[in-house]
Amino acid sequence: MTLSFDSRKMADALYTGQFCPMFIDGAFVPAQSGEVLDVVDPASGHQLATVPRGGAADVDVAVAAARRAFEGEWSKFTPYDRQEILLRIADLMEKNWDMLCVSDTVDMGLPITRTLGNKRRVIGMLRFYAGQATALHGDYIENSVSQSMISYTTREPVGVVGAIIPWNAPIAASIWKIAPALATGCTVVLKPSEDAPLTPLLIAKLMQEAGVPDGVVNVVTGTGAEAGARLAAHPDVNKVVFTGSTATGQTIARAGVDNLKRITLELGGKSPMIICKDADIAKAIPVAAMAVYAHSGQICIAGSRLFVAREIQDEFIQGLSEFAKSLKIGHGLDADTDLGPLINAQQTSKVEAYIASGQEEGARLITGGGRPSGDPYDGGNFLRPAIFADVRDDMKIAREEIFGPVVSVLPFDTLDEVTARANATQYGLAAGIFTRDLGTAHKMTKRIKAGSVWVNMYHAIDPAVPFGGLKMSGYGKEGGVEHLQAYLDTKAVWIQTE
């Protein structure tokens, strides 16, 4: 792919070590403590910028601003007004898409070709929710108690929403949280990850340009333990939406008990990818590989448990290995990069520990797993994509979410067997199936316990289609009309006519 702009020049213009304040009540401000956090390019180790280390006091100010906006000017906006604003946001983000993608790439490492490729999805989300803003309505209910009574329902915004997002997709995650809130008339306090806080601040600026009133959207930067914890537990936050680890999701669920706030959790996964013996192998290999290697494995839906029919296992592993070796590792700003860095040194060491564990437990490392050396890898958090064979279901690499470029290949003999093994996990976020048999596809999609199941494909996400997990992968849906209902309360109205 050839870029139509100089990505490195744009990155230098955006971030040269400057201070990037957070956004509260329509103003860009420092933390009340004056403390800052360093933001580092994971591909080079160089400092990009600093952001405020927001704490509980800053969250309190942001929530108060969101409450004033919710009960004040924003409450006077009609659905049509909110639709217009969402459409203006979409237009501004589309106009500034290259800048936003460069920001995301340097902030968290995803190759620029992949961030640019998310345009249709992200802008589509904004326009989908804009369309939904004027389609929300209650119901008239034919009263069965008395003919002299009329009953109907209204749908009303829940109030202030606390949104906490991870570092692996700041653009998409920000919009997935903010757009439905705006469509329904809620206000938002967004807490981005401390590892990738820069793009959400750019988005806040664009939203201000689009005419979003002060206090409707606020972005507080800081750590999860400080700013995130306060936002999750805040008594004046009516709903929390969170994407991240299962452990943190459990903490957030507990924090919401005191005021019984609504909570939507999109958490971890250990998703199965099932390659049946009749699969189109040539088509399945690149899809199965990128089901894990996209973003160097740092995606919650990574199909990292690769179940392959025993009859085709050797052929599949050979093709998978050749594909993995062909992937170009490098800085995300380079147009020919396939795999960028992991987010930080801590995550890189964690993945290396999983690779060592796989070998210690008897799995066979087919390829990858080491750190590339020399220029341009010095200072970056790079790992070669790894493939393990001879993996057992009870091995650590087959049970736990690695969040790195590691695939475990597990052979199977029957569909009943592989279905049971695929479901034998605490997670239930996603799954993939490759087969040419329509009957097999229907049978297995019904039996697999996961929130999303893809057949002969993977990673497809559409604003109109609900997304979310089962079991320890969370609860609640994002996407589709169901997503919007989670930001609304239903009120029943009774009228005596006689």
C-alpha cells in the first residue's frame, strides 16, 4: 500500500514531546495535582508527549460538568439536533482521518494500513447512531385492565455515562462508547488507557468543533487505579461501559453496587477457531493467522485456540508457518508493515513468559517467539509471530488469554468432540468456523457458546450488528439497536380518561 501522505512528518507535527491537557467542561486543562504521565511510542521507546495524571478530584469535576450539561442545555436538544451533531462529528472525523490514524499508530503501534482501513467502520458507527437518534420511541399499550385507561412508554436517557476504554483501538473504542450516548441524550466522561490517551483528546477537540456543548463529552486522562476506579465507583455516574480485562471488569462490577449503576462489560477471550476437514485451506490459513496476528495478538477476539481436523493438521501447520514467516515486522508508520510492536515492555515480557511456559509444558514451537534485533527494532517492543503444535487443552497457553502473537494448534477428530472442547473455557466472546458444509455451519454456530460466531471469515464487525460476550467475557451488547437501549430507561405512563 502506498500512503498519500508522509506519516512520519505528520507524526512529528502532532507529537514532539509536548504536554497534551485533558478535556473537561469544554476546556483543555491540567490535572489538579499538576502531575503528568509520559506517553511512549511502543515501536521506538521514544517519548511522544505527556498527559495529565488525572485523579479522583479531576473525575469529580468532570462528572459534575457532565451532570450540569445533562440537566441543562443538552436536555433541550431534540433527537434531530443530536442527529445533526453526530453527522457533523462524522464529517469532521472523515476529513481528519489521516491525522487520527497517525495518532493511533504512534500511540499504540497498530500498523497505519490497518488504522486507515477502519475508516468505514468508525465513520459508519457515527452515521448509524445518528440515524438511530430519531428512531427511538416508546410504545402504546392496549390496556387490558380498563377501557378508561391509556398506557404508553417513553424511552429516556439514563444520565451520566462513565466510559473506560483500552489502549488497543482508541478511535473505534471512543466512538463505540460516545456515539450511542450522544444519540440517546446522555453525557459522557471518557477515561482512555494511560498507554494510549492521545487520540481521544483529538476526538474531543473535533467534537467541540462539531458543536457538542460544554460538559457533554469529557476526557480524563490518568491511570486505571486512580481515575478509572473513581469513575467506576462515582455515585453520580448512572452507567459504566468498559472494555478491557476480565479481572478489571469484575472490579468495576463490584464498584457499581453501591448506587446500582448500569454496567456493560466487554472483557477478555480465548476464542476458538475451528478448521474442519472439508475447509478451503488456502482461504482459511491467512484468515486463521490474522485472527490472532492482527495487532500482534492484542485483540480481545483473537482466535488463539486453533482447532484443526487431524487429517489436515500437518498441511495446515506448514501453510500457517509459511504465512507467519512472510509477515513484515516494523514500525506501524511504514506502509509495508504487517505487524507492529506490543504496547509496552511489560506486555512483551508477559507474552515471552507464556511462550516459555508452552515449551516447558511440552508444546512444540514451530516458528517465531523471539525478538527481532538490530535497526529498526532497537528500543521497540517487537516479537516474531509464534505457532505452537502438540498443544493440549490443559496447557497454560491454551487456557489463558495471552494478548500477544501466539497461536496454539490443537488437533480434533469429531465435530462433537471439538464443540465440547471449544466450549470448555471460562470465556465466550467469539469463535470462528471454516467448513464448506452448510449443515455443519448451522449446527456448530448453534452449539458454540460465544457472543459472535464467524463462518469462513473472522473479525467482521458492523455498527448494525450486536457485539459482546458470554460467561466471563462480559455482558451487554455494543452495536445494533440493542446497544442504544442500554443507554435508555423505560418509563410507563398511565392516564385515566374517565
